Amino acid sequence: FSWRGWYDAARYCSLYEVNQEEALAWVYRSIGMNRNFSNLWVRFELLEALDRDAEAEQARGEALAAATEAELNQLGYEYMASARLDRAIQVFASNAEIHPESWNVHDSLAEALAARGHVEEAIELYTQALAMVDDQDQKVRISRTLEELRSR
């Protein structure tokens, strides 16, 4: 296996909550071959699932430090797609803390908050995103979203 094979096997076990102890060994092999956000995040998820809280928190910090804005955003949307809104909000919020200058992270966090029913917080974040974005199409989309949320 390359790093990716060990990662894929560990990720499968993490997603389906099976064989987590062995999966942790696999993800460590993956990290040893190519340390990156993907395998660091799976390590965090596995440690968290195994109730190894102190190690999980340290792993979470290492993964966030290795992540790009795009990687965190993608992960947040993966959580949203799998109906794990609380985890999506957590990831998007971390991304907003790390990249406060990005309109996109505020937009994504607002989307997750709106989906959770936190309309006022979503409006605040969409308003921030609108003030930051330069792209006209995105301005129009965010403005429409704000109108919809304000009419609720």
C-alpha cells in the first residue's frame, strides 16, 4: 500500500465505526508515509471514537494546522451531506477562526447554521461574507439568501 491505501482502509473503518483499533494502526502507517490533513483528521476521528480524549484533542490541533482552507471547507460539506450538522458547524467555525479574511468560510458556516435553524447567526455571517466578496455572482447569491432568511 501507499499512504493512500492505509488511509482509505482507516477512513472506511472510521466512517462505519468498525475495527477502530486496527484502523488507528493503519492511519499511523499512512501518516508515516505521507503526513497530510486527510490522514491526520482520520486519526483524530478514530481517537475520538475510542474515547482517547486528550490524544484526540492534540490530533485535532495537528490536523487543523495542516489543513488548507479548501480542505476544511470540503470536510464541512461532507459532514453536511451525511447529516452531521453539528460536526460541520464545528469544522466551518474552525475554518473561520483560521481564515477570518475569507468570505467563503463565513458563507459556508452561515449555510450550516441556517440548516441547523440558527437564522440570526447565519444572517450575521452572510452579511460579513457579502461585505468581503468581490465576485458579482456571489454577491447576488448571498443577497438573495439574506432576503430569504430575513423573511422567515
